[in-house]
Amino acid sequence: MIPRDFIDTLLARVDIVDVIDRRVPLKKAGQNYQACCPFHSEKTPSFTVSPTKQFYHCFGCGAHGTALGFLMEYEHMGFPDAVAALAQDVGLPVPESGEPDRPKPPPALWDALEQAAQFYKKQLKQTPRAIDYLKQRGLTGAIAARYGIGYAPDGWSPLRQVFSDYAADALAASGLVIDGDNNRRYDRFRDRIMFPIRNIKGQIVGFGGRVLDQGEPKYLNSPETPLFHKGSELYGLFEARAAIKAAGRAIVVEGYMDVVALAQHGVEFAVAALGTATTPIHARTLLRHTDRLIFAFDGDNAGRKAAWRALENSLEALQDGKEVSFLFLPEGEDPDSYIRTHGQTAFLQLLDTGTMPLSAFLVRELSRDRKLDSQEGRAAMIKDAKPLLDKIGAPLLASLIRRQIADLAHLQADELGLVGEKRPQTTRRAPRPQRRPAPSRVRSLARTLLMNPQRAAEVDPCWLDVNDPLSGHMGELMAWLRDVEQLSLPAIAEAARGSTLEPLVDELMTDLLDKDDSWDWNAEFDGAVKQLRDDWQRRRWQELAARPLSSLSTSERQELAELARS
């Protein structure tokens, strides 16, 4: 439901070579670029990317498409996610219209959260106890202001001071208040340090509140609302974007205080999940912002379990060329306490030298407590490994880890199909490449029409040879091209997505890769039209000449004479 004109604008701004090269290194090969296909195992490159046609095609396994199609295939994204990722790369805001199943939240919800945030900030300035707490945690006023930290006063309904209509639906819908028994309404957050949670646009979508003294729960988050989905949002990402880009890495910590404490000490590229394990959406979001992602956890058993959940939820988001690693802090330490005790330099050194790659952590945990000197132990390890390996979204990394697992099991990698094993919905079995025949006259016409859609009106459908298998689709194709005549090649390919013409357009796009930029498509079109018209005239003459002259109408006799002279 994303507007078609936005897709066209996006594809015009995106360079497919850049999009693919950041994930699969490409090499120049004539006018195009090549690589070994990321979707099947091969030794000789058959994966071709055309910068002029903004299209890729593997002549081994048949994978093909635009920059959007590549992201959907390679990163396992849905169409809206792929659009959002490309739009973010080129700085285009995705239109919020066109999503009937996701009604736009009413402005009253945004306003309520913003007013509450301003109230909490004012209350912090008027509450020495809350200020002292933040000072004891090593935070300055500047860092508190940067993150919009505030304080929710104690009492049942302090927000009555802000909202004259305390019964307004927006207060409950935004998660600020709770409707209790007997129609009694009260504030959700009371006597807590308040951390506004912002989306990537900087809009407040919810809050996290931390108790000042002892109490449960230690952290309290906004509930799920039309604005706030904790499995999608990351605390501190809006504030950390520039620092993540500058540092070339992002670190995921467990709490709000860890994020602000690290920022207080100059480590500003930290974010936190919102009271839940890291989700696949979190991982994909962060790996769009950086090529290096670090998860920081306590070094105890609970920290290791949390790290394992983060690993499991990151596997699908992995990409070859990007690094995901884990930092296990000394027991009893968290990022907040560690950087306050040891300082910024020591913490950064820990990030540089003390992390464990995801692959090493995966193999370590799979082999932990296994008796790998027994067949049963090795079989149990492989049984647990296979579903995890199948989820890995980075084909090369998956193959290397498979090889390592096979080595631990004292097997040749191919004995269990561990290396190059087909993963559901991601890889293809490569057929033996075949020389493609020269295009028929109808096919030649069809592919030139993709390059010159405005000339579709020049073709008379009666000229088409009914014996050519493609002729049955040409009428539909030409009518469709007359409607999209101003579109670029990749935009045409995306416009065909999901339609009955998609397979044909994809095939024709692949044909175009055979020709370099100097190819005269207008001349090929003129030649194809002339041949088709001449062939039709010959067939028509033969048809009329085979009939008795007495059976021909006056117009048919005149037509026969004209065909004989041509």
C-alpha cells in the first residue's frame, strides 16, 4: 500500500551497486559488476549487477531483481521493511498513508505524552531527592537534559495538574494512567525517575520509570499502545544515531541507566532493549545503522542466558560483512558500574579486546557440557545446531560455522550436508548454466518495449505470430506498458511485482543484461516491428491467395492486390 510514485522516486535515488556491494563485495566486469552468488554455492562468479539497468541476475540459479528485491531476498525482509531500509539510506521519509490496516494514531496521544514529559522534567527540578539520586549515579544536568530525564511525583494522580480532563481517553490509550476498579483512575508512574522513550523520528512513544529506593518492579515501562511496541523500539537510539555512525559500532546494554551512564562518560553509541530480550526487529534495525554490533551482559549465568536469547533472535538479521559480538563483564559489574569505576579508556579497551564473536559464542554454547568424545554427545550437539544454522541470514558465515561444527563432531563437513546445506527460503540449487537461444521476434519486441514503453502504441497486435508462446501475453503487456510509460526499468520491475506479468517482466529484464550501453534499442525495436509486420503480411497474403477468388469480398480482393505489390 506504499504509494507507487514514492517507490519510483526511491528507486531513482538508490544505486543498486552500492546496496549490494555493502553486503556482497562486487568486482567490475566490463560495464557490469560480478560476484559469486550469495544465494547458492559456486566457485565461478555468475551473479551480475547492472548499474545502468539497476537490476541483478544470477545466471546460475536464476535469482534476479531490483535493489528492493535484493534486500527482501538477502536480508529476509518484507516489502515494507525493504522500502524503509532503502529510504533511510537515501534520507527519504516513507509516507505514512496507504496503510489501512494501521490507522494513524490520533494526535491526542502524541500530545499527552509530550505534555507528561514536560511535567516530569519540571518535577525533577523541584525534587531534591530525585536530583540527589541522579548525582549519586554520576549524572550531570547536561546529560539529564539531553535524554529528557524527569521525575514522576508520588501520589495517586499528579498528572491532574497537567490535564484538566483527567478522564480523557488519550491518557489511558497512551499508557499514562490506569483505570482501576470502581472507575478509579490513577497515574501509572509514581515516585520514579522517568526516561522518555523516543522513536527514530524523535517523537516520544512511551516512558520507562525507575524506582529511587527499594521497590518492585525496579523498572516499569509503558504498556503496549498504538504508539509504543517494546519489541520494535530501542531506548536511546534517537540520541545515539550520530555517535553510532561516528564510532562505526553500537552497543546494546540492559538498562536505561547503563545508556545514560555510558553517555555521561563519553560512550554515546549505546542503546537498550525495553524490558524484553533483543528481538529480530531490534537486530535488523541496528544493523542498518552500523556494521558492528556488540551486546553487553553480566558475566554470570543469568547474563549468559540473556546473551543466548539475544543470539537466537539475531541470527536471521546477520549479514556477511557485518560483525555481531558479545561482551561479558566481570561478575558483579554492569556497564554503568564498570565505566564509573574504571573510566572511559578502560571500557573502550574492553570493547576492542574483550568481546567474543557471535560465531565463537554459538559454538561454545553448543559444545558446553557435551561429551564430544562420544558419538551420543556429538549427535546431540549437531541436533541442537542444525535449526540455529538454518536461521542464519549470512550465507558465508553460516557455511563457516557449519564447517566448525562438523570438525567438532569429527566429521567431514559434507557428510551431514553441513556446508552449503540448503536453507529454507534463502538458497537455491543451481542448475547447470545453459546457453540461452536468440530471442524470437516477439520476444525481441517485448524486451525493447521495456526500454521504450512509450512506443507500445506503434504495435498492431494482429502482427504477432500466434505460434509464438509469448504472443498470448503481448496484448496485456503492451496495454500495461502504455500506463507506465514514464517509469524507469527498476520501477517497471517493481510495478509488475505481484501481478500476472511479473514472471514475464523478470525474464525480459534478464534479457536486457546481454546488451551493453551502446546498444541501439530503438533500432532493435524498428527491426523487430518490420520483421513482424512483413511476416504478418506474408501470412495474410498466403491465407487470401489460398482461397477461391470468388469467395473474397471486395475489400479482401483489394487487400490481396496491395499485399502482392508490397
